[in-house]
Amino acid sequence: MSAAIDFGISNTDAVAMVDGEMRRWTRATVGRPTHESVRDILEAGGVKLEALASLAVTGGQHSTLPTRLGATTVVGVPEIFAIGRGGQALGIPEGDDPASPTLVVSAGSGTAVISARGATYTHVTGTGVGGGTLLGLGRLLLGTNDACDIDAMAWRGDANGVDLALRDVVSGPIGALPPDATAVNFGRLARQETFAQPDDLAAALMTLVGQVIAVTAINAARAQQIERIVVTGHMADMPSFRRVIDRVGQYYGMELLLPAHAGFGTALGAMLHCTSVAA
């Protein structure tokens, strides 16, 4: 049996391999991790701390834990390694060279961009724009910081009810961009006569966050001469975010892979890294 916990800013994610079955679960982050909180997190997934010879931990607060919890060895995994290894596991198809260069974009509360080349992981760039931005501005603009509510509203809404599209500001094409591509995020709101519907506001907010992340990733991939981009983190669990990412990828002629269970990429990477080191 193996397991890992990723102590994120907003979410604490856990994965475990139990009798050949992969388990994944999450809960809101509350304070710094302790012996008791680790035990509670594991038990929420049906895993007993005492049953683990070792436990991989990563994320911003993981280093506050001791090296042992009872008889269990606590193995701290640097977050860059965990992000990179998790992105490789989720994004490199079976049969492809596992050492092929991959750009892993961890879209969590903020966004980190990691180059993964075999077992070498390097922080390339990042942005403070991410899920925390979505929730913070969602509370101010929409009256909710519930990610599921914002996602549902964004899916129903039309961002161009709030944004200015190319067709609104130019008389001809710009490269290969379609007329409904964003020209100015939230630009329509500068016009006093504009009243934005909540769903359109949510769509514009998701578009802003998704575009920043996607363009950051694409520019980093080109600078690093990497063709494969994998997006992980809980932002990638939202259908409206995935729609924005797909659209930006089409604009720039680059595919951004959005794997299943993307929100658990970092926890998975920590578990796999710990397992490989132990082997």
C-alpha cells in the first residue's frame, strides 16, 4: 500500500494505491498539518496511517510535519518534483517515451509551470492568477466563492456580454483569430450603458483566468521548445475552464492536454516519486 497527501493552499488532496485500486479524495485545507489531521485525512479515504510504512507529503505546509508519525516514515517531496512527476503520469500516453519533454502546468490557487525532462524537474515560470483569483473575484462580483457554482454559471454565460471581442474593436482580421476572440477582458463594462448578467460575468471571469494560464503555458512551452503541455490542478476539473483552455490552444495551434483526475496530479506525483526513490 502506498499513499500521498498534497497540502495545497485551498485544497488538501490525497491518493492511495490499495490492493491495486487507486483511490482519490479531497477536502478543504484547514490550518497546518498535524499528526491528527493526517490521520483524519487518510481515514476519509479508508486508509489507516498505521498500515503505511511510509507516507509521501508535498505542498506548501508539508515541511511542518515530523519525519515520523508513529511507525510511519514521512517522506517530504519537493512540490516541483511532485507536479512534474504527476504531469508525466497523467499526460504521457502509454508506449510513449516517459522521458520525453513535458511542460506541466499546475493550475491550483495560483499557477506553477514546470518543465519535466525525464527525472529532471525545473520551475520555468508561473502566475498568481489561478483558482484563488477565480474564487476571490467570484465572491466580489458574483456573491459566491463556491467553485462549482461559478463553473456552472460560467458554462451558461457568454463572456462577450462583458468582454469586447475583436469584431467590436477592429474592422478586419488579426492573424488567424476569429471575430469572437477576446480583444479586451471586461472591456464592455467600461461602457456606462452596459449591464452584465451574472452568468456572463462568471463566463468573463473564467475566460480571464483561463486565458492568462493558457497563454503563459504556451509561451513557456515555446521558449523551452517543448511540444507537450499537460494541465493539472483542480482548475482543470471545471468544464468551463477546460473550454477556455481548448479554445486558446486552437487559437495558437497548440494542444493543452487536460487529463482525467487532473486535480490529483501533484499528490499522484508525490506518491510515484516516493515509490521510485524507495525502489
